[in-house]
Amino acid sequence: MKNKTDIYDRLIQAGKAHGLENETKIADAIGITGQVLNHWKNRGFPKGRFLDVSFTFGISPLWLAYGVGTMLSTGDLSDTETRILLSYRKAKAEGKVALNELADTILGKYSG
């Protein structure tokens, strides 16, 4: 595993990519306090949190832990597809319903 600050920096990068503009919002998103996040920064990221944090942000656990590969767990998606996926993941429940309805409409009109 890399330096503890490398992991913390990648966590912050993932949070910002997810639209969270500060450490407090990143901490809230993963269900911890800002104080706990600061503890992780100074003492290291707990091994038992890699998978759930990765799932929360839709990122690769290998990228989070080691900086290996790409940040997003999106396989071979294009940039536009990745942006759409991240928008869906960030949407609240009613937003997801609207996006699903839009997708159904588009697929109904434009799919072969």
C-alpha cells in the first residue's frame, strides 16, 4: 500500500469528482465526521473501509488503495457515458426516476 497521504489524496479526488466540494461533504457522504476523516489523513486509511468507500463513490478499490488503473469503476465507457453514470449515481431518488423515464423515452424513439 502506498503512503497514507496518497490514499487520502485519492479519496479527496474521488469525492470532488463526485461533486463534493469540501472535506466535510466527503465525510458526510461516507458516513463519518470531519474529525474521523482528519484522523484518516494523519494516521492512515482503515483497511476495512476500502470496499464500502469505493462503492460509495463508484471508484476502483485498487485505485484508491494503490493508485493502480483508473479511478472510476466504469470499464470501457466513454467520457460521456461515465458522466451520465456519475450524474445518475449522484441523483436523489426522484432524479433517478426522471432519468429512468428519460432513458425509456430515448430508447423507445432511437433504438433499433
